[in-house]
Amino acid sequence: MSCPDKKIIGRFAPSPTGPLHLGSLYTALASFLHARSQHGKWLLRIDDLDTPRNVQGAADNILSTLDAFGLHWDDSVVYQSHCLDRYQVYLDELARNKLVYPCSCSRKTLSSVIYSGLCRHNINPPDSPYALRVKTDSRIIGFDDGLQGFIARNIAEHYGDFILKRKDGIIAYQFAVVIDDYLQQVNQVVRGFDLLMETPKQMYLQQLLGLPCPDYMHVPIIVDQQGYKLSKQTRALAVDLTTPNQVIFELLGLLQQNPPVELQHESINELLSWAITHWNTEPLKKRQQMNA
């Protein structure tokens, strides 16, 4: 739980791989309402490190879409691609402490999702392209999720030595998000249920680096009629910008907030004002998904 006198700082961190779809906006709205209901700040970060997947113009489209739906962020937008030097500082710290190692294994050589540790004793980088993996141990990482309850995982057993920097030189999501949240002083992370089991990895890295752990809350995700998460990979359509108030009203329903019917045709500002005042996470507890 957050301390009552602590200034809440939340964030939304989309990837610029296309326009925002309903599932993305749903998560953004949940994050926004959770922060604003506690009189907190809400930051926007563009997770644009995975350059092969980035779509030209998508970042600007995300900003204009959030603005059209009244989800106005605080402070300047942070772009991960502008933070490469910062990531390297923390990678170097792990290297000095002998907590990372070079790995030249390919997917073809791996027989399991959990890495076998074949390159664990490498000291000098190979001549061929290599990734950087973090050394894990059998400690149990546990945390109280704001919706899903207590979660605990044995890091070595469930994840093995995972990658912090890919062979192509791109910083892995797990590592970047830990540094980003720390540097932005984010202390409250609201995101989709699909990222729940990634959280122990991030908390493990926070422990290795001596960084504070934010409070986490993973909201149910929206799935399509086939049961798949709404995403760009499943060709989810961009949100309709012509009737933003109706979209927000629908999303409040999906978030189990039960907005009064008379608000259906009110302005975005009226809807969001009501939603901030009445934000209640109890109806979302233990619900892992919902159909669109």
C-alpha cells in the first residue's frame, strides 16, 4: 500500500508500433484514473527502443489520441530512445559486480524457454554478436498486486538468466522499464494483466541495483471474440476519434465503474471528472479478462 503522505506518480508507457486501439486506451484510462483519484501525477513515456517495430508517426498519433480523449499528462514526454546513455550506466554497474555475462546462444540452440546457463561462465565477449544476460538466483520475489493479490516466483526456477541487452544492441524491455521508472520517480504502475508475471523479473533487477519498487496493479485485459488480447498483432482497430465521449463511457463500463446512463452524452471533461471522483477498483479484483 502507498503511504498516505507520498505523492503518487503513475505513468502510461505505450510503444509506437501503431495507433492506440481500445485495449491500449483502456489501460491508459485505468492508469490515469488511479493516479488522478489520489491527486497524483500521471506521466507519459514512449517505449520506442524496439526500433524495428516502430511505425513512423505513431508516437505523435498516440499523443494526439490521448489528448483527444482528455487524458492529459504531466511534465514532458520521455522517449526511451533518448535515454540510451542512462541504461548503459546501470548495465556497467551490473557488469562491475559480475552480475551479467555475454551470451552468443541462438534460439535454435535453446531447448527451453528458461535459459540453460550454457554461457554463464563466459568472461570475455565472443567475436560473434552476443546478448547480455543477468545472473539469477533462487530467491523468491513476492509482492502484493493491487488487484491480483499476493504473487511470488522463484526467479531462477521460473525465468532463468534473462536477457538485458539483445544481440542487435537493443536494450530489453525488462531492463529499460526498471531504469525508466526509477529515473521518473514512478511509484505506482498500473498496466495490463498480461504483464503480471513479468513483474518479478523487474523487481529482481530493482533489488540488484538497490532501487525502490513501485506499487503494482495489473488490470484485466480486453480480449476479442476468439479470446485473444486486443493488440496490433491481432489487428485491433484504432480507437474511434469521432465520438470520444462514447468511447470513454464504454471503457468505464469495461472497467466495471458503472457510470450513470445520463452521463453517456456528456462531455469528456464531465465523464472524466465523474470517473476520477468515483474510481473504485474493487469490482475489478480477480477478473483476469473481459470480452470486447
